[in-house]
Amino acid sequence: MRYNEYNQIIGDAVENYTEGEWPSITYLEGKTVKIEKLSMKHVPDLYELYGPKAVPQSFTYVPIVPFDNYEDYEVFIKGFINSKDPYFFAIVDKVTNKAIGNFALMSIDTKNRRIEVGYVIYSEALKKTRQATEAQFLLMQYVFEDLKYRRYEWKCDHFNKPSSNAALRLGFTFEGTFRNAMVYKNRSRDSDYLSIIDSEWENNKKRIQLWLSDDNFDEKGQQKRHLSQLK
């Protein structure tokens, strides 16, 4: 416990503190995926996620809907490409070199070194795969080890249990539900807040690396141990 001169409890001291930097990375590489700054070269691939072939259920809990035509989609996605916050990435399959999903760093608070991962849109081929976990790991590693942020957030609709369960699996801690947090798609949204903080990163990093290791997968690519089993 730390106390001030008025005998009030206060938080831990932070020495030599400076503001954080804005995301600027253009490329991160793992064993199975590459994370690339979103650009026009990814636009045709991602149309499969956002266009007429999109899975409508993937858009229930995000503030956008699939597009009926390529022209409207292209205008929309150019906004993503040019955005500073959110700062968008494409998730690229290393075998096919095809973009199979996207996500973004957003709600960027450089003053307090706080940042959120959001706009997570996966293709059916990416969902619940080793690639999806590795993509999230690469982004977390960038946030904590390169940007050196103190807090990494995950927010989702309270009813979006697949999203909150995915965050918990990755090591995020559930913090609570903000009631009436948003209005989107003509409905009220309660938002669940989850986070990882810098002091938790090293242990979580080792846990995910252990799960991602080749030793954890059989010859058919099936996991031997679930990530939730690793502490």
C-alpha cells in the first residue's frame, strides 16, 4: 500500500513516465500468418468477407453490414485504409498469401498508454484456428513489447459470447459490463469490458507460445492441449 501526505491510499508510482507512440507497423510475421497494414492489395480478398458472400451472422455485433456491390464496399474499405484510429490490419495466410480476415488497434490513448483491439472480422477459414490465435498473439506482442502500452482492451456486445469467450481464452480478464453503452443498428448495447495489462503479459506470452508450438499439434494439425488448459 502507498499513502500520500493525507494518509490516503494511492496507486503505485510510475517512474520516468512518457506518452506512448501511435501504431506504425506495416508488417508482422508468424509461422502461419502475416499481419499487414491494410492496403488496396487486400481489398479484393476481403470482399469475400464483406460482400454478397459474407456470413451475415458475423456482422450481428459490429456496427456495419455486408455490402451488395463492390463499388460501395471499396469506398467503405478505403476509409479503413486511410484511418489513423482505428489502425487497420489484414490477416494474411502465409500459404495462399490471401487476406482471410482483419482487425484494428483503436481507441488509442497515447497519454495513458491504453489501446483496444477491435473490428475483428474473420473468414470462415480463419475462425477457431491456429492462425487466428497466432494473429492475435502477434498483435498483442507488438502492443506490449514494441509500443510498450500498459493496457490492452477488448470490448464486445454483452450478448456476443463467442467474442468474450475468445478474449478469456487469450488471457483477457473480464472487468464488467457497461450498461446502455451504445446504440447501434437501432438497438441498445451493453458492452463487456476485458483487458490484459503489462504486468500480465510475460506469463500470458509464454502460455500462448506453448500452445502455438509445433509440439502441441498432431500430424493432422489438431491441437493436443487447449489453450485454456495452459497456465
